[in-house]
Amino acid sequence: MADPAGFHGIDIGGTKIELASYDAGLREVHRERIATPADDITAFTGAVCALVRRADAALGVAAPVGIGLPGVTDGISGRQLSSNVPALNGREVRAMLQDALARPVATGNDCQCFALSEADGGAADGLPTMFGAILGTGAGAGYCVAGRLQRGRNGIAGEWGHWPLPATLAVRYGLEAIPCPCGRTACLERYVSGPGMQRLHRHFGGDGAEPFAIAARANAGDPTAQRTLEVHLDLLAHGLACVVLGLDPHAIVLGGGLSNLPHLYRDLPEALRRHLFAGAHPPPILPPRFGDAGGVRGAALLIRQQLKDFATP
């Protein structure tokens, strides 16, 4: 089939839906944000269809759509799980929206869309491999090879936030096994995410301030805040060292709210090195090029990749 004249990317969140439209050269030509009808599937589908109709008019073509979905998609049934948009839970969202929009639709999670955006034209553009790690309300990632997202059998490649906290570090820092919404306990994201840093601060006797306040207090010499950042850095470095040992990416690009903490780029490489064996070198730790815009851009790249995958010779 001929290359489309453009693409729409949609990022669906618990409170907002954002769409951006791109021409064939991935130049943004339209952007719109609306509130998420989170509890009513009919209202949700109608809102997405109306959003896409307006985007078609702005782009001048009925373009294929890539969508970043919250939660996890069951790799066998295609049903959405653990979503912060209740109307989507248990539904085959991609098939539903593809029927409603009458065009090709590709779906992935926000971490996958972020990684793809940073691998193709972003901070890791041109590198053979990259790992895009989001540190926000949770911890997730996407893994890309030659600018292409790698999903794996279940579509969950890169879910490092649900690796277990190692017992050695739990004992070293006296950490409890915290339940995770995924159904397991002591998942790494419970400790290295934004809320995880706040838990660490309370664990060491602090008030659980938000991460940027903790960082500011640490810079001002507060010993509890300094201890929090020290332990958070060590836990994060251990998790990313496991990524290096398993995937050996040429770069790690950080996303999410904690990616705006300057000390991570300064201190993570050496902290990561301490968890590697001699002769193994940490990759560059890079800030994102597209930041908050990466989700919708990555979603548009996702549908472009899918169409290329299924194009007939």
C-alpha cells in the first residue's frame, strides 16, 4: 500500500486525552486536548471519534491512528487491564476503536510510545539500541532496536518496574515488601518511582515530601533528604544495571517527572557502574528530547511502524 499522507497520535490518560497530527514527514500540524470521559465507554468512544474527525479536517486526510493506552493489554485476548480509565477495563480497545474509526489503529502503552519517540528522531536517534525508562507515578520502559519498538511475546518487553527488589538491598536499607497494584509485592517501581521516593523519605524519618522538595532539601544539607536520594539512586542504579546485563542498550533515556532531576544524569552512571562487573561500562544516561510531547508522537510512530510491518511488497 502507498505510504499514508499523515498520522494521528493519541495519548489517553486518566484525566485527559491528547491528540497530535503529523504529516508524512512527521511535522506536527495539529494538536488538541480534551477531558477523558473515564467512566462511560459510549462517551469515551464518541469523544475519540470526534477528536479524530477534527484532526482529519486539520490534516486534510483520514489518517491512520496510533494510541497510547493506560494500563496493560492482555497479549492473548487483547483486553485492557489495570487501566486508570475504568471504562476501558476488560475491553478489546484496539478492535473497538478500529471499528469505530474505520481505519488502521495501533495501540501500545505510554512507556512504549515514549521510547519509540526517543529512538526515532529523539535523544537516541541513530543508535543501534536504546532503553527508554519512565520514572513517574510508576516505572516502566520500552526497548527499541534500530529505531523500532520491540514488544516481545506478551507485548510487555521493558517492564523493568515489575522486577523484584533484591533481598540484599531490602535488608541493607531495612525496606518492607510493599504490595504492588500488579498483584505482586516488592516490585521495583514501588521504590524508584516518584511515590517510591516519597515512601523512602518517610522510611528514613521524613515527611514524604514530593521529589523536587526532597532534592532541594538535600542540596541545602538536610541529612534525611540526602539519605533518601542516596538510597533511591542505589536502588535505581541496581535496576538499570540489570537492564544493561540483560539488554546492553547503547543509551538509556529517562522520562517521566523524575527525569527532570539533574543529579540523576550526574550520578547515575557511576552508581550503575558499582552494580556491574569489571569491564562492563554503563551506557550514556540521556534526558528526553521531546519530553511530555513524546507520548503522542510515539503513538503516531507506532502506527507508522505497524503499517510498514504489514505492507505488501
